[in-house]
Amino acid sequence: MFAQIAGKIAGIRGGNVIVDVNGIGYKVSVSAYTLGKVAGQGEVAFHIHTHVREDQLALYGFLSEDELDMFELLITISGIGPKAALGILSIADPDTIRMAIINKDPSILTQVSGVGKKTAERVIVELQNKVSAPSGKSAGQSMPDHEALQALLSLGYNVTEGREALKMVSPEVGDIGERIRAALKLLGKK
């Protein structure tokens, strides 16, 4: 099975990146966040999950092993296939997903098309003992970036722009409104 693919970007079609490796083009499905990060680059390296079904062989690519690990955890849950897992990783980073699971908050997961409340609750129950809090965060700590990201998306920014801007906002800024204002200032400078 494939574990990593590196090569030239031969094209982007829908949610897929065509990676040219020595003249062979591999179609790699990626999250919207990853697509935004690689757009405009000449070369790319993906950590790969190879998904095999009796009628299909599909490659799913991730820029970090952390994203790959979260994807592989998510697809172990009944009702969460590769497309739904990519959808979840498009709207939230792995740390935010971990905190949602630890805090038993299904609201992040239910924003993905095809993931209802029962499926989101199943994800939380089944992964509760398989994830730990990201370093520097406690289980009771809120994750205001998800709500701030949703506000930025509603203002017309894409997932990649929103996440990058929120990463640059100081962690001491805890108020959601202040985080949104600070991110908008950063986005206005671009």
C-alpha cells in the first residue's frame, strides 16, 4: 500500500490533486483545507491513506501525520466513510476535533453533510478513550476558534484563509468576538 506520495502537481480537479510521480499521475483526494494549502504550489508531498473496496482503490492525502491519524480514527466509526472524514477535516483541525470529542460536543461534527446528530454522538462515544487533549489544552477549555472560523466563512473567507488567520491570533485573546476582529485585521492586511 502507499504511505507517501511526493511529486509535481499536474492538476487540481474538484477535491482531488493529481500528483505526477515520474510520469504517472496519481489522483489524491484531499480536504478543502489541504486543497487551499497546496493550490499554487509546484510540488507536494502527501501522507497517504489507501482505501480499498472491491470496486475501487482510492488515495487520500494529508499534509501532516496528525491529519492522517485523525482521518484513520474517524473512518473506523460506522457511518463515517472517507468522504465524511474529509469533510470533518475540512471544517476543523485535528486538535479541534479532539477537543470536541473530549468535551462531548457534537456540534462541529454535525456541520458536515451526511453526519447527523446520532452519527456525531457515536463518534464521540467510540473515540472518547482513543484521543487525548492536545498539548497545552485541558478538557474543560473551550475551543472558540471553531465558532470564529464559522463567522469568517459566513463573511466569505475560505477555510484555509480563516484557519491561517486564527492561528496567528494570540492565544491570550479568548473572547470569540475579539478573535474574529483580530483575524479580520490580519486578513485585511493581505
